[in-house]
Amino acid sequence: MRLWFFALAAILLGTFVGAVSALWQTDIFSPRLIVVQTPPLELPELPVLPPPGGPEPRLVIDTPHYYFGRMERKATGRHTFVLKNVGSYPLELVKGKTSCKCTLSDLTQTKIAPGESLDVTLEWTAKTHDSLFRQDATIYTNDPRRQMVKLTIEGIVVDSVVVTPPEVVFSNLTADEEAHGKTRIFTSLSDSLEIVGHTFDNPETAQFFAIETEPLPKEALPENMQSGREIRISLKPGLPPGNIQQKIRLQLNIPDVPDAEVPIKGRIGSPILIVGPRGWDQERGLLRLGTIDRAKGTKVQLKVMIRGPHRQQIEMRNVVSQPEALHVTLQTPEELGNVLAVPMLIEIPPGSPVADHLGNAPGSLGEITVETNQPEIGQLRFNVAFAVTD
């Protein structure tokens, strides 16, 4: 009995080992090499090294690192590095990459003869929010001892002129409204700051803006600031609806200081807004009435809200709707605070013909158009989705 048991165990063990061996040979349990392809490193075509055992170039730089000290934020600086070949073989140069905030002058001369030198200029603009500034540029050479060199500039960026708040924002305006905003400008470089001129980045809308300035008293100056001015910006009526995209550049009476910038942001909205019950989609300009019983019909009221100082002068007329089953009536306007509300009754009368205007087919939606007497507003137009069934 015991002999039979051991024989059965041996048979089962052999079967298991054979199965595992077969699976191993089919690579199910075999370790697999996963190859991850990385993009090749993009390098310029490097200079060819001189033949071994012969004369060689030798690069010497007056100083590859230049500390410029302090400079104004957004100002532009430049420094010239002198590269000299003190070897006995022509020195070849290839321009490499620069950091995003500096530019290396074009290497119009790519070879330096033995005993000769070359001036290379690095230019940078201190566009950073940090006070420490460091940028570099790479040059590849055929000097076996110095096949790559980095030219580095470093320094401290300061704000001797500060605008606060840094931008002027106009919000909740219509095209026929006038608005006013203000900001302040301070300096630590002069006790008599003056604004000697200004320009607008967007000349097409410059006519809608005006600025005035006046000096600030000493008690209104922040610590370490010697003088300042308040800047009042007026926005005139007539700017078309949409986002305001403008920036004022202020020229100051301080030498070697870049123009101060005052971005102007905001949005000019339409003086007309349509509001309504559930089913009105303002974003899409769509009124959904759904499926209507032909025997009952339906009525919905929207309100055309007109705001702004000239709301009483805006007239709506020449209401056009299609299909014919879509009836529109403008009712008596009413004042709601500083808004003029014009009720608009939209009706599908009982007995209207069976129709499908749910928008399932192109051009099948109903449409309502209302003319205004204001050219800058033009027409009010929106769609109506509905179906009439028995």
C-alpha cells in the first residue's frame, strides 16, 4: 500500500515538472528584455580634432564667467568674451545651445589662427521674477583639452521702479460706458519722478484711453522709495465688445531705466443680455421648447435686459421668425434698477401644423431675429428647438 502511494506521488511530481519545463520553454515564465527607445540627443556637428601626435590648438579665455553686478529688471545687458588661440594649430569653433534668456552673437568667424583672438558677445534680457540671474552659452572646439566651454553671465536683478498694482482691470462694462482706473509708480533712484511720455502697444484702440498723473506726497511712499506718482487711466465709450488688450509704456526721466509697463485688462460686454426660464441656453443662443401637443400649443417669456447709460435709446424692431408657427411679440419695457427689461413672448399657437424643428437635420431649427437701432449691436439672433405633434 505504501509502495503504491510513493509511486503515485512520483508520477504526479514528474507530470508537474514536465509542465513547468514546457511553459518555461514557451517563454511564459522567461524574463524579457524591455527596450525603451529614447530620442537621440541633438548635438551640433562637432569640430574635428587635430591629428594625434602633431600640433594642437589651445583655447584661452580672459574669463568664461562674467558677474555684471546689479541691473534693472527687463533691462538688456551684453558682455564681450575674448577667445584666444595660444596653440600651434587652427582653433575651430561651433556654436552650441544657449539658455532661453540670452543670445550668443553669430560666429561669423569659425576659425582662430595660432596667436589670434576672437571677440564673442553674449546678450541677455533680465526677464525674471527672481532676484538672482544666471545664464550661459555653449561653444564646442577642436582643442583636445577643452572640447566644450560655457560662457556664463550672473548678477542680481533689482526693481528700482515699481508699479503697484501692476495692472489696471476694467470689468462689467458695456461699449457705451466710461470707466476710470488708477495705479501708482514708485522709484528709489530719484526724488522727483516724472513721466515724460507714453505709448500704447495697440494703436488701434489707443484713442479710447487717456492718462493723467500727479506726484504722490512723501507719506504715501513705501519704504526705500524716494518719489512716486499716481496714474489715472480713463476708458472712453466706444470700445467694441470683447477682451481689452492694451498696454501703456511709460517713459521716465531716469536714465538707463527701461519703460515702465501698465497692462490694461478686462472685457467689454454687450449692453444686451437675454434671460429666460429653464430651456434657455445663453451660451449657445438656443431656446429649447421640446415636444408640443398640437392641440394645446405653448407660451414662453424671455426678457431682453438692456443696461448702460444709453439703454433708453436702444430700440428693438423688425422682429422676424421662422417657421410661421413661431410667433414673437415684444411687450412693454420696464425699468428694473439700472436695467431696462423688454419682455419677449414666444408662442406656438394651438392648431399649429405638425413639424420637427429639433435640429436633427441641418437647418431645421427655428430662428428669431430682432433688429436694433444701434450699428455696434446689430441684430439679436437665436435659435428655437421644438417639435409639434398630434
